[in-house]
Amino acid sequence: MKIPFCKPFMGEEEANAAANAVRSGWITSGKVAEQFQKEFANYVGSKHALFLNSCTAALGLSLQWYKRKYGIKRVLVPSMTFIATVQEIVRAGLEPVFCDIDENWNIIPQGDFDAVLPVHLMGNEVNTKFGVPCIEDSAHLIKKNQLKDNLNAVCYSFYATKNLAVGEGGMLATNDEEFYLWAKQASHHGITKNGWDRYSDNGNWYYDTDFIGWKFNQSDILAAIGIEQLKKFNLIQSERQRCVDLYNKLLGYNNEGLHLYPIKVNDRNKFIEIMKDAGVQCSVHFLPIHKMKVFEKYKDLDLPYTNYLGDHLVSLPLFPDLTNEEIKYICKIALETNLIIK
């Protein structure tokens, strides 16, 4: 038996949509990307959404905007996250203020900060109200009406392993029109017209450049896949919920997030090797950022729960096509290791 850690939930609908985008003759950002943005914004309840080449790009643009609008300098961020969350803080010329998390994945505030970047780890919705400007790393969480009455910038990922996947891509959602218009221009070099506005039938070739921007826009091909994925998203989530519920029942856990299924184990290397030998691919999410070489000056920070998780977390396979029989097999092997921490 070979059970992968993740398997994209895609079919002929996505393949045909991508092919139709290619056949249209317009394969960069265009009308299909605009349609995906509108449909995604409608789902999460935001006034605006911008389809980008990654969640990292969405985080970067948000931090740059918050720096300009609010004058932020120090950003509170959990060390238990993916490196992209923190690297964009540094890339924006800001200082990360690493903090610990509690057992529900919520940030535990510490130190001096003037902005906060909470992470919805594993798909768990966390606290985002801190009385200062907030940018949400929602790479692991897409929720219906998530931005209703929400003043925060919210950044999403459509990477290959994510619940809604297009291969590579992300979305920036906001209710701030001024921010959206700036980000739209900033994501396309800072020029006044994107390719569609210049080269479509109703376009005009002339453009100017108002400021130095970035190259973060995304293609109609992947937007077409995203539209089909969004149609299936309720099914995707319900199948993931089935998997999480069965894991919880068999392992005695009470996990709620629908993106990753983390457990805690003793001797992680041994556990992963045993599972691998039994045909089950596992992964680790995540290693504490403050202990990585690039952030060596923070390595002695007192973040006890983060440090503990960094030594003991393992993620089990979780995807919509995972069968109940496969989950039972995974749990049987995992329990037989006698390494699981309850």
C-alpha cells in the first residue's frame, strides 16, 4: 500500500477549463482571472480580491501597504509557521517580533509591536483582534464570508497541497478599495495599465509607471482551474471533514482544522521511517522559524510550546480522496509504533 501525503482533487473539469483558456489565445492575466477574483471575493465576502502568483506575494503587498499607510515597524508573528510568513516581513524592511502560540494555535502577544500577522495554522481559525493593524496569513483556511465586517487584509494560498489548489497561486482579499487599487497596480510593475487593458480589443497601447512595483500577477490558465476548484470547494471541505472526524475517532484527538492533520510523537524520525516503510508518506508542519540559521540571533527566545511542537509535530495524510480504509490502515500503523503523544 502506498498512501501519499497529499493528492490534488482535480478532474476533467479543471483540464478542460485550462485547455479552453489556452485555446482562447489569451493566457496571461485577463477576463478569466477577473472572473475568478469576483467569484472568490463573493465566497469569502470581500469587496475586492486580487489573484496573484502566491500567498507570499499577497503577504508582501499587504506588508508594503501597511508600512505606507500605518507606518508599521515591528510585526508580531508566530515562530510556528512557514518561512514565507516571516521572510516577507523582513523583505518589507520590518522587524519580526516572534511569539509563542497556545494549544489552539492562537498567538500569545509579547514584546513591543505595532502590527500583527496571525496564521490560521492547519486550517484552524485563530484570533485576529489585537487593537493594531492586522494582516491574516490564511494560506491554510478558506471560509465562507470570512471577510464580512473584516477590516484586515487576508492572504490565501492555492499551492498544490492546499484545499483549493491551482498548482501555484494565491489571493489577496480586502474591503479597502484604496489598498486594492494600489495592490492591483503594484502587482504589475507599478504601471498604469496591465496587459489586458493595453492589448485587448478595447485597450490602448499607452501606459505610464507611477512607482516601482513587482511582477506578481497570475495567468488565466490557472484562474480557469481555480474557478472549477471553487465549484467543488464545499465537497472538498466535506470530504476533508470526514477524514478529520475518522482520524479523531481512531486516534483520540480532537483536531478541527481541515488543511492538515497534525499529531505529536516521540522520536519523530523513527515514526516517519516506520510509516514510510509501511507505505504511508508523512510530513512536518512546521519547524520553528526563530531557530533557523537565517534568524540565528533569535534562537534563544523563550517560546516553550513552539519549541516543543518543533520537536514533536508530524502531519498525517489528508486529502478528499483518502478512503476510510486507508485512514484505518494509517491509524493502525501509527498506533502500533507506540510513539503517539495524546
